[in-house]
Amino acid sequence: MITRFAPSPTGHLHKGHAWSALTAYEKALNENGKFLLRIEDIDFNRCSRGDTAQILEDLAWLGIEWDKPVRIQSEHLADYTAATKSLQDQGLLYPCFCTRKDIQREIEAAGHAPHGGDGPLYPGTCRRLSEDERRARIASGKPYALRLDLSKALEIIGSRLTWQDSIHGEQIARPEEFGDAVIVRKDIGTSYHLAVVVDDGLQGVTDIVRGVDLFESTHLHRVLQQLLDLPAPVYHHHKLLTDDKGRRLAKRDKSITLKRLKGSGVSAAELKKELGFGV
Ligand code: GLU
């Protein structure tokens, strides 16, 4: 068994992260497996090195030992480029020049838009461009993202995809919820979805422990895994910790960060006990 914890350094970890990391860590320990740590810092607009350093410190404080080295996503951009190339070679990506405004306008003009879990689906404007038009726009220097041509992808895959979720049972993937998702963003040269799927595959992760807030993403991740010839891990989409008012813990709420708890004299042993873990 290989599990992992994959935080984004966009703030400090809180109790909810501690719970998720300890769950993945214990799972690996119980099976004599490995526990990996991956820093998901591809979104350079939002991530900071200071937050990465704090994450390592907080996890060490909790007594978590990860297999070395830590995988830092920003050091592996070539892997995401290679995966992009593989999807391109299969004819599955197309450049999308639309801005958010363009998309909104197009949807308004059409008077309706199919919706997925994430809101209105991309109306396919750039999927319909001719090769000449694409070349001309690229040559003019217009920035573009790369989107997945989902119906082509599903045609290649041919059958329904599923995944095993230890908490929610067997699931049938519904990538239609995403439509033609952005696989390579304009600004960062990849996307969360592509990077996470490539990394879990390259790192041989067998069991993905993560919050239920990422459950929906798995519909798309299964498609990418299939197209990139990567195995399907088992998923454990756990519930999110809430505060005493029932609100989800959030990074922006500084009062509950591990750093703050530690600073206020709480010991790692006390916190682990509170979260239901042995010391
Ligand atoms: N980096 C993501 C986050 O911090 C988690 C990704 C994952 O576990 O798949 O929300």
C-alpha cells in the first residue's frame, strides 16, 4: 500500500489537514506500506515557499515520517508536459482562447447551457474552430488553454469507468459533469487535475485519502488515468472536519492552524488524542 498527503502551500495546515494526513499515514503503517508527501505548488500565484517549510515542520511535529524525497510539483513540470503530449498525440486536446467573459457571453447568447457539478459547462466554442483558425490565433500570440475533447475521449475509452471508494462504495465515473475540462491552464502550463493524476501514477500511489470536497474531481481523474494508461487507485474520500458551528475548517481561519495550536501550548499528543489517533 502506498498512501500520500498532497497539500497545497497556500496557507497553514489546520486540524482538518492533520486528520487527513494522520489517516493516510496510519493506513500505510498498518499495512507496512509507504506514506508519501507531495507539495502541490504548481499554482505559483498562490503558493509560497514559507508555507511549504511550515507544512514540513507541522507534519514532523505530528510525528509523521514520510518516505524521502518529498515530491515538489514545481520541480516536475516536464512530467506534466509529457502527459500533455501523450493526450495531444491521441488528438484529445484542443486550444481554447476563450476568456471567462467570452464563455459567459456565449452561454447568454445561446439562452441555455448544460450544467455540471461545477456550474455551466463550456459550450465548445473553440472545439469548433478550423485548423487554420487555430494556427492563426496561436501565431497572433493569443494566450490559450488546452481543453479535453470529452466526447472523443469517451469514444476512445469505450466503456464506463468506475472506482472503488472505501467510504462511498463502488462509483461510476460521470465525467460529463465536467464537459471539456481545462487540462492545461493558460497561466501555469498544467492543471491540478493533470498534475495530480500524473503524480499519483508515477509515485505508484495505491490509496488516495483525501477530503470529500475532491470527490467530484475523481470523475475526471478516472478519465485521465485511463487515457494515460495509469492504474486506478482506491479512493477514501473522507468527510471534512467542522467547527462547533458545523462550518468546514478553512485555511483562512488562522485561529485553528497547527502552528497556532502548537504556539498556544497544545502538544502533538493532545491534538492526536483529540482527533482520535493513538500517540
Ligand atoms: N492539493 C490538494 C489540496 O490541498 C489536494 C489534492 C489531492 O489530495 O488530490 O486541496
